[in-house]
Amino acid sequence: MRSPVDNFIGCFTLSPSVALARLRLWASLAFVLLLSGCATFAPNPPQDQSNICEIFREQPSWYDYAQESEEKWGTPIATQMSFIQQESSFRSHIRPDRKYYLGFIPGPRPSSAKGYAQAQDPVWEEYEDQAGSLFSRRTHMKHATDFIGWYNRRSQQQAGISLSNPEHLYYAYHEGAGGYQRGTYRGKPQVLSAGRQVAARTNRYQAQLNACEAEFQCRKFYQVWPFCRS
């Protein structure tokens, strides 16, 4: 029985077209395995998403990322986490469901939204150019929180929305600054409902964080009290 190595070497003794087809197949399989591996090793969604203290107890590094984003852009930690819960329920690789034709033929996705913050391709590319980098990933919480902070600062600058107004920040997040200024969200009951949910969740998260935030501050060996306290 030939080994996989023998098969791989043997492809070079075939005609160039067959050898190239086999190499492409191996490359495609390796790429699929790489992508599935990234999704496999991503953190599981928190079990109790109603409590920000429990979320950070499961994933303490998320607190660090959200705190860095707040210091950089000004959006409170509770607002960032509320946005992410609303958009993805803390699922790293989620994308909009495809439409299926005849019940089984996959069609296109309704948008290019992806990751924790459900950022779409065009605005994510803007973020990469202006604040992120080519190494930024929508499936990593550090970059998702930074993206939300960057986007909300832009909404503040372009539409005059206070960073302490999570409901209207969410409307601008969903509709864009131009759509927000035109009031497009007012005719969309689902968006209005989502904005109210974000605001209520933010208030709850903030009250919870007020009681437990000390757990996540000064927890690293190089952080010295009281300088690491906000």
C-alpha cells in the first residue's frame, strides 16, 4: 500500500496537468484544515451572557482588550460587550446564514459581516487602513473591541452621538453615520428593538462591572497598585 508521501512524490511523475490538479487539491485541503483549526481553537461563547462579571471570569483577557479600547477610543467597556453580545452572542466565526434554493442549494450570504463585531468587508478595510493593520482579525476579541471603539468614535465625530449613549451609537453602528443622520433606523422596528436591548444590557453590564471590576485590575505581575486602577 502506497503511503501519502509516496503519493505526493508520485504526482510529479504524472503529466503536468494531472500533477498540478493534485497539488491544488492538497493545497485546498490544507487551507480548509487551517480554517477549521482556527475555529476549533477559538474560545467558546460564555455560558452566562447576562452577567459581564461571569463573562470576564471565563475570559479575563477580554477585559484587558475592552479596557485598552476604552482608553484609546472612549467607548465604555460595558457598551463594547453589549454590542458584541447583540451582534454575535460572543461567537468568533459567525456569519449571516445563507439563503438556500429548493431547500438544499446554497446561495450567497446576505452580507459580508463576520466575527464578534459582525463588521462588513468595506468598513473593516477602512478600519485596517486607519487604525488597525493587515494582521487584524474580525475573529479575535482584541481587534473586535478595538473596531467597535474606533467605529463609535467616528460616529461621535460625524453624527455628534455621545459615547455614553449606547442606544444611538448602536443605531449609527447598524445604519452608518449618514443613515443615522437621515433617521433610517426609525422605520426599522427590528433595529429600534435591538438598540433598546443594547441600552438596557449596557446599563445592566455597567452595574455588574461596578461591583466586580477590581477582580480584573492589577491581576498581572507587572501591574502595580494603585497605578493600574482606573
